[in-house]
Amino acid sequence: MTLPEEFISYTKKLFGEELWKQYITAFDGEVPVSIRLNPWKTDGAEQLAFSDKVESRVPWCRNAFYLSERPNFTLDPMLHAGAYYVQEASSMFLDEVIRQHVDITEGTALDLCAAPGGKSTLLRAALPSDVTLYCNEPDRKRANILLENIQKQGHPNVVVTSRLARDYADARMLFDFILCDVPCSGEGMFRKDSGAISEWSLRNVMHCQELQRSIIKDIWPCLKPGAIMVYSTCTFNTHEDEENVRWITEELGAELLPVATHEEWHITGSLLSGWDKPVYRFIPGTTRGEGLFMAVLRKTDTTQCTGKLRTDKLDNLRAPRQTGKVKEQSHHSHKKEKEQAPAHADALLINLDKDRYPMTELSREDALRYLHREAVTLPDSVPRGFVIVTYGGLPLGFVKNIGTRANNLYPAEWRIRNL
């Protein structure tokens, strides 16, 4: 793998010889594989088909595990049912931060730059159930991916939006916790994403720094005084990391908070010369995961969105197109109205009323056929009408049982492409 010369020159000096050598050596090793269980849907890793591949726990995150090898997750119906999420281990450090610094039992939280949904689903698992979680992604295409992953997790107290940070300020929204996992130059993903390497340049690094500060400045009034903001990137350079955190403390009056860690986690602190503050950097080869930078900030001033909540603006903070709300042609007569199928998300909810629809368990082979949007055959004992099909006791979605066959209502855009 060929890294940009400017990146090598800058990062080698930043890391020092030992960290740089460990980082470069990591490119020759296996990329760690890790998953995080959805506690709302599963009790333990032993319920998973690949439980024999569970190697050890991710030490800074509850319900998270390293695997000895990478299974074919796509062909595991439990993934599509939302039993677990495949997430890079370093980013799970957010769970440790929540445990140590976020003490709220209700209210609202925001994941501002949320797609594809790894940290959002972690937040939904880590925060109390009564906290309403807003998950936002400005890019509409990526927001639909976020929406899919959120729906599979099944928690009802989540709102998905596709807006800019300033739109939240215009709506006078206030939050008890905000995560800003800001767009960055992606240096920490070089091992996994060759595209990040080809797009990297020092010019782009400085563009990212400017964009990141703009995002933080726009959303800062939406954070309640005394509340916590987590700032994170998946990059290494100090321009997007320490320099931005220092800017937040100096320009916006934030207090930087320490996180208690363990030496065996091998987390690297500040690399900005002359600035020894509590920030947390995960470097491949040193820590077991990909590149991550994280800082925890408390709002000390009283600057916030004021005035009446703008419900007209809230109306514009709407989710991208809801998947699963499909219509099916009535099988009785072409003159009859189309019958509205239930929303696919309803089948996946953890608070599903199990008496509302009949449910039937599928074999693994039938479950995969269902996820491929093929027809499935149901037992004669299953009632006609809308039926929820399950695998491992967890709902996958709806079919319309018409007796001779069961029409597959799985969202077309979610279907497995290859079996």
C-alpha cells in the first residue's frame, strides 16, 4: 500500500519513531473484526451463529466482542434482525465516555453526523431508554443507510433527520448531550479504505479543519449549559484534532474533561507540542482497532438557543423517505383499491405488540430467501393476511399470506444482492 509522501512526512514526525513503526507494521497484519450486541434484542453472544469465533471482549465497551475471523455477516439473518452491529472497536470508546460523563435519565441527545449509524446505535444502547435520540445525516443518500440501521435496532425513541447543524439552531432545539463525529480527512481508515488514501491531501486536511469548526460553531448554541459534547474524528493530524479541541475551549468556553482509562488499552494522548490535555487517540498497531480521536467537552457558558421552539422549523427536520411503506396490489380484483401494507419498521420494534400480527419462524434457508426478496412458503396453519416472519425469535419483516403463496414485503432497497 502506497501512502502519500506528505502524509508520511507529517505523520512520522507527529508519531515519533516507535509509534510510526507500529503503525506501518499494522498494515501487514489482519484488520481486527468486532461486533456490538444490541441489548434491546439479545442477551449474549452465545445466541449468534458464529459464537465459536468470539475471541475476547472489547474492554472499553459493554456487550462488544472481537472475533477471531470475519464471518459472512451478510448471510446471517440475525444481523438483518438487528441482534448486533458490526462496528470498528476504537469507535466503541464512546461507551466508556457515556458511562463516565453522561448522567441523564431523560431529555434529548443528538448524533449530528451519524451515518452509517455505528455510534448512533451505540448511543441508543448506552443512553437510558427515556432519552430521545436524534440521529442526523446531512447527505440524503447516507441518511437512508442510517435510517435502515436505526430501524433494524428497533428502539422507538429515535428520530432520524437529514439537515445541517444550523437548521437545529434555527429550530431552537436544545440537547442534553451532543456527539459531533465530524467529517474528516479519514487518515485513521487508511488500512480499510484505499479511497481515503487517494483523496488525502494537506489542502483537504485544512479544508476539513475549517468545516469542522463551522459545524461546531453552528451546533454549540443547541447544547444546554453544563451538558457534554463529544468531539471525534477518524484521523490523526493535530489540525483536525488537538487544534480544533483547543479552539473549542478557547473560543467557545468549553471545559475539557478527562476519561479514566487503563494502561493495557494502549491509548495515545495529545501529540500537539506544548499542549498536554486529556484527549484520546487510537492508533492501529498500538491499540486494537482503527484510527480514532476523541475529546470530551463540557459547556461552561450560558450561550444557548433562546426563544420559543420553532415547530415550523421542526416540521422541516424530517426523516428521509421511510423504507418499508410499500403498497401491494389486492389479489381479489383489479378494480379494488390498493391495500396499504404496514410499515416495515413496525415489525422490527422492540415494543412490538405481538398480538397484533401472527408470527411464524423461518429456517435459515427461508430467512435468506426472504431477505433476498424471494417468495417463501408458510405452513398451512399460518393465517392469511399480513404476517411477521422471524428468525431466531427476532422479527425480519412482513409477508402477505394469500394462501397459495406469501408475497414478500421486505424493502427492495434492503434486499441481499447475492446468496
